[in-house]
Amino acid sequence: MTLRMVRRGKSASAIGLALLAAATLSAPRAHAAETLTVTLDQATLLKLPEKVSTIVVGNPLIADIAVQSGGLMVVTGKGYGSTNLIVLDRTGGVLMERSIVVRGPNGQTVSVYRGAERETYSCTPDCERRITLGDSPAYFGQTMGQSEARSGSAAASGSRATR
């Protein structure tokens, strides 16, 4: 926006300055949210600003948060895609905005396709089953069942040891 001022006296200057101030205040702000990239099934730390009252995640199926002491927040990638994070103060003022992009693992993974069925393995250094969104239902269910059984056994052993 170009504002041309012609000096015609003190009142014209005052009006020109008032118009310039109004144009500056009403101009749309370039408010591009910063992007936080998180790997699926991994977490990253984010420092919160002072005086946070409310935290909103656009889609908690893509990213989840957990607030920690010391003004830290843990952001965990839950599903592929992008969502947003908005942090508000008590009056509803926006303290922080972030776009969150959740991407697939960039480590040593191998996907095996049998027709339309997919199985994912983590190969660090040996290949082991890895549950990944998009794996075939049978593979996902079987691997998840084994993981849950193992966790249940570990919890039962731990409770017996503390008696």
C-alpha cells in the first residue's frame, strides 16, 4: 500500500498520520504458523510460552500432547498427516500456533507386500515385526495381540515381585 501525503497544513498531516496508522493496524498480518515435524510413534519436546491456559490439538488422531512440568509439552505422532496446535492464554489470546506434520519412520524399515497385504519390519540390525498404520489387518492384529500378551505377562510378573 502506498500512502501519498501532500502537506497542506497541520490538520492534513495529522489526518495522513492517522490514515497511515489505521492502515498499518488493519493490514492483515503475515501469520504463518511454524511447522513441527514429528515421526510416527515418536515424541518430541516443545517449550510452552508463559501464562498458558488452554491447549488445542486440531486432530488428536494425528498428534497427541502431554503437558509436563517446567513449561514443556511432549508431542507424539499418532497417525500420518498434518494437524495444528493452538496455545491460548486466559483471555483467549493466541500465544502460539504450530502446524504439526507426522511422517513415517525414516529409519531402517522394510515393507513386504503380498498382493494388497502389507507387513512392516524394523531392521535395526535384525528384521523384527513392527506395527505400522496401513499394515494388513491380520498382520496388525496378530502382532498387536502378541505385544499385548507380552505386556500383560510383564505387568503380572511385576505385581508378583512387589508383594
